[in-house]
Amino acid sequence: RGFAVVNFTYRLAPEHKYPASIEDTNLVFSWVLEHGKEYGFDTEHVYGVGDSAGAHNLSLYTAICTNPEYAAKYPFQPPKGFVPTAVALNCGVYKVTPPKDKTDQTGALMSDYLPGKGTEEELHRVSVVNHVTPEYPPVFLMTATDDFAASQAPGMVETLMKNEIPFVFRYYGDKKHPLGHVFHCNIRLKEADLCNGEECEFFRKYQ
């Protein structure tokens, strides 16, 4: 589709707790900028795509790049002056709240992910809706009918509108053709091709 792609993995909890995954994301973007000429990258137009936990991770990293007060809370800093040109956040979590009851998996997940096992301060810090500023880049935000994280999208939409961030929101699927969490990763689905194509077209608007 005309893009150079760097696909990476990051350290996972519980062996490596927050902010290890975001630190690894920073290392990748730093590497891209440092090796742009070697690989023919257009480092003037660098986009980010995150799915599920990756969307949460990318959303926080983008906040670090655009919110100095928030960035000061981290033991690393992004490359000087770097902000992703635009980002695509797919089926992500943007506000983390305390578990409602014992059946809520949030508590177990945060216990593994966060050093303090999910203190009030930690939950505030990993909820990107608290850290978006008007400097945040354009966003392609998407979810689907049977995405278990679908309820997270409206809050992110509200935050982007409040900060006057250009964005596109897509909700895929319907009652007859439901689509689940990160459905777009199943390239056999025509809806996946549609979604991935729309994300690429969104990025091209900012070339």
C-alpha cells in the first residue's frame, strides 16, 4: 500500500511491568529515525498503528510525545521534537478504572501490568484520556460490534473532540455480520481489507 512497515514486539508483563512496553516503543521510534537513510524511510512522515494492548501502548506513547508534563513522569524521553504524524488506535482501552467485582478482569490484569498492582495514581497515569492535549496528532479510531473493548471508544472520541484533534471514528460490523476484537488482523475478511485500507487512506491525508 505504499508504506514502509516496521513491525515490532515489546516486553510483556508480568515479567516486565509498566512502563517497559512503552520504553520499548520509544526505542523502536528512535531506531526508525536513526536508520531512516539506511532503509529509505520517510522520517518526516512517521505513523503508528496499535491493536488492542498495542493501541493502549501507542496512545500513551503519543501522549508522552505531546505532553511535557506527562512525559516528565517517565524515566525515558522520546527523540527531541518527535511526534507521530498520525496514529491508528484499534480496539484499545483508553480509560482504566478499578475492577467492579471479582468477575472483572481489570484487577488481575493491572496487578500483573503495574508495579503497584493498580493504585489510583497508576490507573490515572495509564488512562490516556487524562493526558491528551491539543498537540496530540490526528487519530484513526476504530472498534467493532463484538469488540469487548467497544465501550472504550466513546470516551476517547469525547476527549479528542474536547481537544479539537482531527480524527476519524469507525464502527465496523452489524447484527447480521458481527465483527470481534481486532477483526482487521484476519486478512481473509473483506472487512479487514476495508478497515486497513481506510487507515492507510487516513494516513495519506497527512503526507
